[in-house]
Amino acid sequence: MTLDIVSLAERPELAPLLDKDFDGAWPQFMLWDPMGSVYYSVAHDLYPEFVFAAVDPAEPGRAVARAYAVPLRWTEDELPDGGWDRMIQRAAVGRLTGATPNLVSALEICVRPDRRGGGVSGLMLAAMRAAVARLGFDTLVAPVRPNGKAAVPDLPMSGYAARVRPDGLPVDPWLRVHVRAGGVIERVAPRSMAVTGTLADWRRWTGLPFDTSGPVHVPGALAPVLVDVAHDHAAYVEPNVWVRHRL
């Protein structure tokens, strides 16, 4: 497979391709995380060297995959309970206060749905690692969203992340890609992303009735959505897994 993987700093004209052909790549409800717009609304302009596009020369005018990361300053000994949301928040505050970044956090690696299963995600991760190293950073962290976890939403993430194959590699395919690339699983981020909404919101996002209080299994969710009918409200708190890459 021959792919050109470049940053928007190198090829800014590719930016429009990152909003095309990715419909259905993520569950609809995930697009309503309130922290997302803090990053994605400015990423192409403020962080072009950390936004990547993969293009197949045989498919001009389409992106095969996209990837996003953000530089930030992190001095605490441990990576936080909050993962995806926390990295976006810390990066935004650091940019406003002039803090000098000392690591980079991956935020998304997304392969076009019709090109999945061909090893593209591993190529994108390798390209991100190499680009971050060229920019002078020695650490890339990732609040990884294990792609097999949605099949067992009631299993705590700590138990799921600990599952390994006989060869010692993670059972989860996406965690396995990270470990094979040199990443080390450090801990669970139990509240990496939070999405809340009215019951009407959740019905629109999922097509489910949301008419009973309690935990509800939603396709694509890594944990149950907690529903409160009396208060017309449902909340989803997604756990991720912290992986650290030393570059």
C-alpha cells in the first residue's frame, strides 16, 4: 500500500478533504462532546503541523485517513483521569497563557470506513510518531478509544484493557497497534469524554426510545448511557486508556 501521509503545514490545500467521506466514522452522539469544538474549530489554523491527511495516489481528491494531535504542557507525574477532554482543555489554556508545550497528545486517528482493516491506522500512528519527533518532542501520549470495547459495555475498562492474547499483546486491536508501535499502556482515563443531552437529543442521536431510567446500551458506546427520565436527561461518560509513546 502506497499512501502519502502529510501534515496540513506541508499541504494546506488538503484541509477540505478531512471533512469529506468520513460520515459514520464515529457514533453520532460522540460529535456532541462540548470540548470537541474547542479544538476542531481551530485545529487547521492553529495546529496545522499536528493535523495529518493520508492520500492514496490512486484516489485523488479523497483522503484515506485523517489524524489530529495537540501540543501541551503537562508536568504532573501521572496522566489524568480526564483524557480526551482534559488534553483539549489543557492545550487551550496553555496557548492562552503562553505555556511552552513539552509533549503532544493524539486526539484522533480515523480511517475512512471503506478503507478499514488494511493496516492504515498503524501507518497513521507511525507517521504521527515520526512527525512529533521531528518537531522536537520526545513524548506522544494518547487517550486510546479501544475499538473492541463497545462489544462489552458493562465490563469495566480496567478489566478490558488488561486482557491479553497468549503472545502478551492486548486483545483489543487498536491497543495492540499502539503497543506494537512501542507504546506503553499506563492507566485508564475513566472520564475521558462526557456527552450529555436531553432525552430528545439522545433519541435523535441514536434512534432509541430513551423512555426508561437507568443504564442504556447504545451502539458504539464503550459504557452504558445513564438515563434519568424524570429529569429529562441522559449522560455518557466514556473511559479511554492512556498509552505513552517515548520517541
